[in-house]
Amino acid sequence: MTIDTATPAAPHVVRRLTEDRRRILFAYVAMIGVFIVGGLLNSAFVSGQSIRANLIIASFVGIVAAGQAFVILIGGIDLSVPWVINGAAIMLVSTSLGRNDRALFAVAATLGFGLFIGFVNGVGIAYLSVPAVVMTLGMNGVMEGLTLGRSKGLTCGSCASYAPSSVRALYDTRLLGIPLGLFVWLLIAIAIAFVLSATTFGRRIYAVGNSPRVSFLAGVSVKPLTVVLYMLSGMFAALCGILLVAYGGQPALGMGDPFLFQSIAAVVIGGVSILGGRGHYVGVLAGAVTLVALVSVLQGRQWLHESDRSIVYGVTIIVILLLYGRSREES
Amino acid sequence: MTTKPDDPVVVNKREHDGERSSAWRHFSLQNAPLILSMLILAGTLIAYVTLYKRELHKFPTNFDWTSLVNTALPLVFAAVGQSFVVLTRGIDLSVGGMMDISNSLAAVHLRPTPASMIAWSVVILLVGAAGGLVNGLLVAYARLQPILVTLATLSIYQGLALRVLKEPGGAVPPAYTNFLTSTKRPSGLLLVALAGGLWWVFRRTRFGMGVFALGNDEVAARANGIAVRRLKVWAYVLAGLFAAAGGLLMTATRTGGDATAGTVYTLTSIAAVVLGGISFLGGRGSAIGAICGAFALTLVENVLFFAHIEPLYTPFYQGLFLIIAVLLGSVAGRLARGRTR
């Protein structure tokens, strides 16, 4: 998955910067484009209520995509997100049992669980040199089996609990008409943008993404960094699980499945190179919103059968990619 | 994961530097991943026979073996198809969607006459090749990343499959099942041999050599006059063709069609390729390994059944098996290379 010859035009630092910015710009143009088309097809699509609903769904995708962006930036990938999300969602309700006095403990334990899974992924990939695709694919199976087995296929007594009301307040309470859950996403976005652009940690991520060997020679601890990034991915997946039950109240089996491909697609539509080393979370924000808005535009078309939606969805992604996702001509 | 552990240049250099390597050592170095995948298959086979004997107090019968082969068949073909693409340093996530299309078309259109069965099988294989062609053109000529292209086409193919067959149904002529996946004759085994034979031929053609060359180093391959783009397209076409064949075989082992039943093969075909020791860095590996991987994965399911593992935990053990097998591979590879140094 990683290719360390991805930067043929490396010396032109200025040109590289502008190209990255251009990709981010494209992502926002695509986002606005989807809203315009959606609004033309159905004016209710651009109402405050509809935009709010879209942003909430986009925040779930965007938060998983945050972790996915971190590992993709170093040329990795995390295929274990679906069942980390699902496991986290079930873990939250079954440890909190819907009680507010246990909510804090449950949230902390669930995030810790995500970090731990990410840690195992990272150690396998960085220290045992298992390819990222294999490690995280295997981990997804491991988590699926554990989640299904431990919860007896979601029939266990504590699985029927609801998320505590203090957690559900994230979407029940609004500030300036905006649910608190969206502020969580905003804070995360600001924090990640800061980390990527203004910290040595962020610079190291780009360095490793462009060339692990050169970064290593330049003194970057590549392996620990890799582990930390997979831990972040695990944590963001777990956070998504928490937010999903906060929004929906109860977990369901398979609730994490759509997020695998959507998180990868959001990252790439947001202008992050799947080969690593280029792109920014600022673009991924737009990627997540574009993707979710696109899905909801398609779902709004009653005359469109589910199968046609899936076709249009795929075709649109290819069109977006053709517009700006092309890799440079090699040699 | 960013360096090729056994770069051909390094291997050659080592051979010239040190004392002359024996032919056997050269062979085992080149084929270490393949040998390992065979060992994994042997391991799962022993586990299967042992547990079978313990549970049923007899050895697996011919019927058991033929049905085992038949169960593995769709995965075998999907995995061989996936191999071509992985060798070009790509990945094909649309395999599952292609098998859905193939399965749906077959369930809707096959009639119990030889002409209908043959004609539709050919048409479906061509549809698979066309699907692969779309992937290949987008990857090679539009220069999009394989993982993204095939992600998008997976969605498209799944949608098309649902258009063909809205809900599970249709019918499969018994003669079709009997011909391809009979439990009385080793027809399944013949098909596995066919897949392996096609691979053997592929490996010895200019096309096959070109695919290996471009997977190892695209720039060098192009500099040596290999039509990189065209070969890439053909690799995806082959993947689509084999996926469609896998879908037909899946249809033959079932009584009807289901437009979503094939989707699972996207991930299992990748798992089989991984177990087969084909490198995701391209240009290294053998589809024979992928066939071994496909059988190992099928056997694991049977082993888990005979070991009385709670079915809900099955994915747990499959995931663990995948990780441990690959881990063993990287440890064994490190040891083998350490010894030759």
C-alpha cells in the first residue's frame, strides 16, 4: 500500500503547497456543488433542518475519517473501524447500563478500548511488520467475533440498555440551534488542524508519509509514531461508536459497516493522497460533508430504487476522483 | 513495509558475493512464501482430519472431500483473479460486486438446456471481463488509485446486481450444478486444476512476465519497452473474468440467486491472497499460493465447526488465523534471510 517514490516533484515546495491547497479548494467546491444540485432538485434540502441532519451524519463519518486520515497520511489504512465502532457502541451501553453515574466511566473505558485496539494494530504493523491491510482486516474479524460472541449476538441483558441521558444530551441539547455533538466535531477539527499544521508531531507525520526511510534517518521515531497514529484511529472509531448510540439511543449489529468505505472515501475526496504524505484534515471535513450530502440527495429521490442509488453513488465518486484525484504522470 | 525485504538486486548481489548458492537454496528463497502457504494449508488439513476423526470416528469420506472442494471453489477463482491485480501492485475491491452480478444473471437467465447454460455462462464471463475492463481503464489510463476505483465500482456492480435480481430467488438448473460441482465425480477438483493450469500458462507468457516486471518496478518495466498500461488493463480484465467464474460456481453450489451473497468474497479473496504469500508491494508471489490460501480459509471454517466453536465467535478465529499466519510468514522470512546472509 505504501510507495516511497510518490514525490517526483519534491523540490518545488511552493508548487506542492499550492497543489495541496487546490485539492482542498476542490473538496469545498464539490461540497457546495452537491448542496446546489440538491437544492435545485428539492428546495427543502437546503433548509436549516435538513442541513443540520446532514451535518450530524457527516460528523460521524468525519470523526472516523479523522483517524483514517492520520493513518492514510503515513501510507497506512485502517480496515478495522467497522467492528471497533460497533464494539464501542455496545460497550458503552453495557458498561453504563443507561445510568448517568456510570456514564463518565463508560465513556472513558470505551475510548480506552479504542486506543488499545489501535495499539495492537500499530504494534503489529510497526514492530512485527504485518502489512496494514492484513493486520487491520484480521483485527476487524477479531473484533466482529468478540463483539458478537461476548454480546451473544446483541441478546445479552445489558445490551438492551440505552445510552445514559447525559451522553444522549449531546444531541438532545442545542446551543445556538446546533446540537452539542457538532461542537465536539468542531473542537476535534480545530485540534487536528492545529496538530497537523503547527506542531512538530504534525510535521513528522508528513515526513513519514513522504518517506519513512528518510524520516528515520532524520531522527523521527517512525515506529512509535505509527503506533500512536493507529491508536488515534482506534480512539476516533470508538468515539464514533459512542456518538452513534448517543444519537440513536441503542446499538445495532452492523452499525459500523458503512463507515469503512465512507471514511476512506471522505479522506480521499478531501484531497488526502491514499499513498500518504499529502493532504489535510481541513479538506476531509468537506469530503465527509460532500459524501453524506450526496447520499442524502440520492435517498431523497423516491423514484430512484436502492440499486440505482448505489450505482449513482459509485459513478459520482469516480467523477469526483476524475476531476481531481488523479495521480501525477509517472516519469 | 516500505522496503522490499528481498529485493531481487540484493538477492543477486548476495549470491555473487558469497559462495555459489545451490539450486535448491535459490528455489527455496524465491518460493519461500509459496512453501509457507502450502505448510499453512497442510496444517489446517491435519487439524481438519484430526478433529473429523475425533468427532465422527472415521476419516473424511470422498463425499466430504468433494463438498469441501466445491465450497472452496468460488473463493479459489476469486482469489486467483485477485492475484493478477495484486501482482500489479493494485487491489480489486469490486470482486464481490462482480460475483453478485454473475450470481444474479445466472439465477435469472439459466435454463435447463445445454445451449442456454453454455451461452449464458459465456455471456456472464464476458460481462465479468467488461467489468474488469472498466476498472483497468480507470486505473491505467485515468491514473486513479486502484483501491478507490474498485471501491466505487464495487458500489456500481452491487447496484447492477440488485437491478438484475431485486430479491433472492431465481433458479439453478440441477444439470448445471451437477456438471460443475458434482459430489460424485471430482469435477470441482478439475476446475481447481484448470485455475492452476491457467496460472501456469499465464506465468510463462510474455504477458505474465510483463505483469511481474511492472509489479516489481513500473518505471524500469516501461523503460524496457513493456506496455505497462495495457498489461495493467489486462490484469484487471482477468480479475473480472475470474470473479465472474467464481460467481457462476457460487451459483452452481446454491439453489438460487442472491444479489448480495457474493459481497463477502471481496475481503476473503484478499485474505486468501495474503495467506498465499503474494506481496502487496507487487511483482512477487504465485496464484498457486492464493489457491492454497483459499482452501486453508475454507478448512478453518470446518475446523471451527468440528471444534464446537460458538458460531458467533467464528470471525474472531478467522481474523486471528489470518494475522498469525502472516506473522509466521514474516518471522520465517526473516529467519530464512538471516541464515543465507
